[in-house]
Amino acid sequence: MTAAARSGLSNIMRSARLAFAGLLLLSTALAQAGPAEDANARIDAWSAAYTSNDPEAVVNNYWPDAILLGTVSPVISEGTVAIRKYFSLVKDSGNKNAIQERHTMVLDQDAVVVTGYYEFTRMNEGKPSPAPSRFTMLVTRRGGEWRILHHHSSPRAAPKL
């Protein structure tokens, strides 16, 4: 092998080692998401489950002792059975949810409050009906898993003219 070939091979090996080290650092950073990212991932999963019209998937985002103050409910839904009942009407409804704005407050390594605006699109007689709403969710970690412990949702007030 010529000296030029050895030098070229050395440069390739050095570049490959640097690329590998960079990928390793990037994957470590991604694997170490913080409480804010983990809590927001749970909220995104909730929104996706609602939009998929799967009540069981929605309910699985809550802790068994969670409390829900639903957007259109006159009662407080406490625990899995009550939350399942509230979301049972979502099944095959065509309803959707889109999170629009949120603010995240990390209380500690195991508790995060997220508040913001989302819009439900509910199907009424086959026609989509937008329902702008606001929410606050307390997302907590237990045994390494993040779920919703408290969820308050209410219609969003129209801006004053």
C-alpha cells in the first residue's frame, strides 16, 4: 500500500470514528429526555388516542386514581371506570383533537403541569363542529412511567370584541 493510500485510509477511519462518536452522543441525549418532554409525549399520546376514536387507548393515558373534569361533563370523573364512561362516546365518532398551544411547568422530576389550548372537532349529524377548548393536565411519573393524574378541560371563551 502506498503512503498516499495509507494516509487516505487513515483519514477515512478518523472520520468514521468521529461520526460514530457523534451518533453515540446524539443517541444518549435523545434517550435522556427530561420530565417536560416525557409529560408532553404523554399528552400527545392522549390526543392521538382521542383522534383515533379509541376510548381504551384514551383511558390508558390516565392513572387508575386520576380525576377528569371533562369539557362537556356536569360531573367529576374519578378513576378508570368513570373516565372510561366519559370517553365511551368517542368510539367510532369521527371526533378529533388538535393541541394548539401549551405551556409546560416542571414541578419536580416526577410531576409536570401542562396548560394550554386545544380544539376538538366533534361530528354533529355528519358535519364537523369545532369546539375550541382549554386544558390543564398534571402528568406524574410512577415507577418510571408517565401518565395523567389530573385533567381539567373547559370550553374556550370567545375573545371580547
